[in-house]
Amino acid sequence: MAIRPATATPLPAGLARDDLLEIYYYLRLTRSLEERLAALYRQGKVIGGLYRSLGQEGESVASAYALEDGDVLSPLTRNLGSMLVMGAKPVEILRQYMAKGTSPTRGREMNIHFNDLSLGYLGQISPLGDMVAVMAGVALSFKLRRERRVGLVYIGDGGTCTGAFHEGANFAAVMRVPLVVILENNGYAYSTPTYKETAIRRLALRAKAYGVPAVTVDGNDVIAVYQATREAVQRARAGEGVSFIEVVTYRRKGHAEHDDQRYQPKEEIEAWAQRDPIDRYVERLLKEGWAEREELERLDAEVSAELDEAVSLAEREPPPDPESALDGVFADPPKAELLWFRRLGG
């Protein structure tokens, strides 16, 4: 076992050395899982779109890591890392993207549109901004039951321009619910650059309209995002209400895998690649003496083996049984012999 150097600098507040290694594991797992999904997409094995978070993994993992057991978060499409931190399994994600009958939604939804309330994540819905209001209600339930639980919700730069976001944010502020709102400023809402969406330079300025505190942090600095989220979570748990955290990051892939990114200047993508959150995190771990390279390589191998097994399992599993198509639609589903496809197919 590697020994921590005597010259290591003090650890960040709230984090033990094992925590720092676990964060690295989730960062690597997020990126590697998406790389496996990209390969499956090119093979035609992913049903529907594939939404990558390349360049944004740091803020998703770090913010979710600041929560405690019993807290609840609602991710967006690019917050796969948050769900993995909360306990989602790679094989579940693979099953979802491949529309397998064994997926959490039994092939009825794609990507990360699913819930597991036992683990503390509430799946997104496609209309942007709506989950802010939903999570405000979830957090209000914590307050009314006098539970020391916190909600966390993500919203993109484009989503902050929707009416649903403003309604939810205002309600959360007035009711002083224990909610943390992560404003992801990644440069683009699909193909629309942020400066064409809103006249303000910093999304955190929106907090002034609701009378709640807000900070702007480097979204590619894993430790900075963790610390800002930890402070906001502590504030919420103490009954001090909502906080906004703007994480400034960059979406280095298109809106989805089919997007050719022609609207993103190549030099812009390359510049942000030099600020890669995982590379920066590794550099700091080694520089500060918080980890040894051998430990990180061991975790890389663990992630690779875990994903080999998950991909192999998911690929062997069947699609949904056609006879289950009406399950969950009617209280009393029609009998199998009456289904239309049975009559047509004989």
C-alpha cells in the first residue's frame, strides 16, 4: 500500500484522503462509461441520442459528493457523474441507453431518465427548468417534516431563461426551503452561445432577484466545486434556505453525439481541453501529496474491469417483451390474446 508522503499539504475541509481517491474513482468512471457508450453508439447499439459530459464531469461528481445520506438530487442529461456518486450502477446506465428490457424503465425511457428514490436521485424531465420547481417542493416537504435533509438540482444556462426556472426559484426562496441550485454555465444551450441567451455575464446575478446568496466557482476545479457545495448544503441544513452556485465550465462535445459542433470554434474547444477537470484534479492530488500515481492507476484498472463486465452483461440482455408494452398504462392491461400485434402476427 502506498504511504502518504510526510510533506503532503493539509487536506481540503470535509475530505479525508480516502474521499479524494473515491472522487477520482467517480470521475474516471463517469468519463470511461461515456466513452464505452460512445463506442456502442457508433455500433448502432444505443437507442436514441447519446449526451456526453466531456469536460463537465468534475462539477457533477464534486457537487453530489457534498451531499449526505437522505439528501435528494435531480440531475440533468449531463450529470451522469452525480447519479453514479449517489449509487447508480454502470450496468443500469448501459441498459437504459440500449433500451433493454432489464433497464430501470424496462426500455420505456432512454439515457438517465429514471428514478431511484432509495438512493436519492429523482430523474429529470425534458422540459428545462421544471425540475427546479419539483425539487423546491421536495425540499419543502423536508422542511415541513422537520427533517434535516437537503435537495440539490441542476439547471443549465439556457434553462435559467425559462419561466419554469424563475417560478421554482422564487417559490424556493420565499419558502426558504433547504435547496441548492447548481447553475451550469457551459457556454451553450444546444447551439446557442450564452451571450445570445442572456445579457448578464454571470448567471449567479440571477440570485439577486430572489434575495438568496450565490457564488461563482471554476466548474473545472473539483475541490472548489465541492467546497462551495458543501457550504451551501450546510447552510440549507441549518435552515437558512436556498443557495445558488454557478459553475463555469465547458461542454467539449456537441449537444448530443450526432451534433457535429460546427458552431463551436475549434480553438475554443482546444483551450478548454487544457483545463480538463480530471487532468487538473490528478495534477493537484500528486502535487499536494494526497495520492500516489500507483493508487490512481489501480483505480483506473478497477474502473476498466467494472465496465468490461457491465458492457458484457448489458449486451447479452434482451429488449423488452412486446407483451409488456401496456404494463403501467392501464390498471387492468388487456389479456395477451387480445393484443393487436398478437392478432396481426398470428
